[in-house]
Amino acid sequence: MRFTVSHACKGCSGRCGEMWALKGAPDADRFSTPACLLYTQAGSVPHLTCDMLHKIKNVDRHPALFPLPPLVSFSSSVQEFGAGISKFTGMPTHPVFVRIQDPMKSTPAGFNDKAGVSVWDQGGRVHLNAPSFTRVMESFKPSCYQALCDSDTPKDATKKRLQRAVERTTSLLDQCIAAKSASSALADCSILGTVVGGYSREHRIVSVKETVKRDVDGYVIEGFHVDGPASQNLKYEEIKDLLEEVVSHLPKDKPRFMHGILRPEFVLKAAMNGVDIFDTAFANAATDGGMALSFGCSCDEDLLLMLKGDLLEHQLALDMKDCSYRDQFVPLLEECTCYACKNFTRAYINHLLNTGEMLAYVLLNLHNIHHFLKFFCTIRKFIRQLCS
């Protein structure tokens, strides 16, 4: 994986760049940043078959986030299949990024140790150390994967817990790098180091300084939340100073990742602070709640409004279960060009939701992912204009 910065703001850390040379993707494919990875569960975008997914414009080669928990038990089958997780799941054109935990599922606390990290699949807890984790990655053959890390640092974590998280993450990173170096199957895969430390400036600085000493291809910034629905409540202002401190120590020629069900305002502010890659978990969470994203994201004025403060709930999304939509024969959003908005109405989707039809979630996710990807296009345009 290679990364280059094309535009860098002088007044802030915001930047635009390109990522390319991803394993499994043609050399000509370049992915503009800031960007978001397509969130998947068990190898598919929730509610969407591959055919339906590709009804979203320009998404047929888009990089995808594959959380490890629902996939780890399939590693032996993927190994026998022999062609990697992307082809195994029917997404051969999508570069795969593997994350240790699932951003949409709360991570149970207290199950990591110095030997490894715990993840939860359909059968319960699976403990992974560096050798067993590397064997899973060898079967998956991803474009990029996050090294094992201990991000179990809720806001009330003690100093002792934070110290352990930093030490474990650094040790596990060293072990994963060594295991990757010894594996011919992972020679073309990229590996990401993780910066942890919770809400402690002291531990964040130690973690980032140790991580940048290692030979990694990018950085994941974690430990501000434990994933799941609670990550929607994370306020950028709570972590602003810590994030700025971390970013100031990271090299400029490697991408930075943040994952979670992060609100658009948070994503925008983090992107303006130098974070490059997010994911579509927020769009999928909206779909699961029967919501259609409606926040303004088509011009600079929309983004300036977000930078000033958090959006109200009615500005963020439409609750399509509400009976007020049952006689509104208009698209979800008037100017939206997604498949759902071009072919269906608010009234129809309201009917589908209130009668328990699965098609409702198909149409909502088509719209929500389209809208979220459009949001990132506007962010890139906004940053480029600030740099000019």
C-alpha cells in the first residue's frame, strides 16, 4: 500500500491524498482521501447483495472494512478455498481491510491479556495470539490488516489499565510484524499499527512514539470508545486536544484511520485534523434504525454549519417509520440521485418498514451509503479549496 498527500491545509491538519498499490486492486486504482471504507458484516454489506451494492455509483471497486469477529471461525474454510476472503465472500473487486473488532458491536471489557486479544464470533469468545492471528490473515490474504491491539480503554479506565493497554499493544505489534516478516503469504499485505492510551495525554504520547518506531504502513487511532452504539455519543471536543497531539507525532506519508459509528460532525472535524480513513458504520446504523440520512452535505455552507456545532436529530436523518410519511409520494431527498430516491417514495418505504418487509432496509442502505459517500466527496472538495 502506498499513500501520498496531494493537498495540505496551512491553518489546520486537514489534508487530501491518494492511496494505491493495494493488494488485490489494479495498480491504476487510486482511492482519494479523506474516505470511508464500506462496512461489512461476515463479508457482505448489511442488507445488500453484491448486485444491489453495485447499484451505488462508483462503488464496484471501493475498499471494504472486514471486521474480524464474525469471520474468524471461517478461517479454515477460507484456507481450504485458497483464494482469500474477498473472493470467498463474493467481493473480489474490493480491496479488504481487516479490523480486529467490529465497530458496530460493543466490545466486552476485560478479556485481553499480554498473550493476545479476544474477539467474539457466533460461537462465543475466541482468543487470538500473534501466531494464531497470523494464520488467519494468511488464509484471508487481505490488502491490509490491523495488528493485534488492546483498545479496551473506556473513559473511566485507570492509569494502570492504560499502561497495560499501551504495553500490550506495543508488544503485540512487534509480534505481528515479526510473524508477517516470516510469512511469504503476507509479503504483499500491508499492516497497521494502533495508537491507544484512552483519555490520557501521557499514555497517548508514549503509545504514538513507540508505534511510529515500527515498520508499519499506516496508523489506527483507537481507545476513545469501545465500539457499538455508544460510539455515536463521542463528542469531538472531548478528544480534540488528544487527537491533535497524536496526529502531530505521526508521519505525514502514511494514512491514519479511525473507526466507529461516528456522527458526520465528528468525521468532518477529525478529517480537518488529519484523519484520512473512516467507515460507513454510521450509515448502516441509521439503516438499522429505519432512518434515512438527510443532513446537508452538498456544499461548503453545509460543512461550515457542522463545524460550528452538532446537528439536531431532525437535521441528521428522517425517521421513516413515522406515520407522517405514509402519504408523502416524493423521494427520500428531492435532489438525491441514489437508486432508492430515483425509483421509490417516502410513502412506500414507510409502508415497507411498518409491515416488516426486508426491502425497506435494502432501499435505506442504498440511500444511506450513497449519501455518506457523497459527504466524503464534499469534504475532499472543501479541503482542496482551503488549500488553494
